[in-house]
Amino acid sequence: MKRRKFITKYSYAPWFRTTRRVCAQLILPFTIFQLIRTIFIPTVFDILLLTVFIAIAVFIFFEIV
């Protein structure tokens, strides 16, 4: 059995690619909304959630995973 040396985005399961495309479309509006909310009412939870959203956006748009 041959092993693949490189993992491409086409080697993932179709459901994972679909989920990734949906997340890519939704993460930017969620992040912007959370940023506006954090500016007006900053709580620890809002800051942590904004950090998570930014991390997810970076991972998706730079295709890290």
C-alpha cells in the first residue's frame, strides 16, 4: 500500500470539505459581529470568543488545516 506524501484539500472527505466551505462563508460575519459586540460590551467571554473566531478564520483562510 502506497502512502501519500502530501495532503491536499481533495484528499479530505466530501462532508469535511462542505463543512469547511460553510464555515469559511460564516466565520467572517460572526467575527465582525463579535468584534463590534466586544468593543461596546467587553467581557471575558466576549474576548475569548473573539479570539477563537479569529483563530478559526486564520486557519481556514490560510488553509493551515
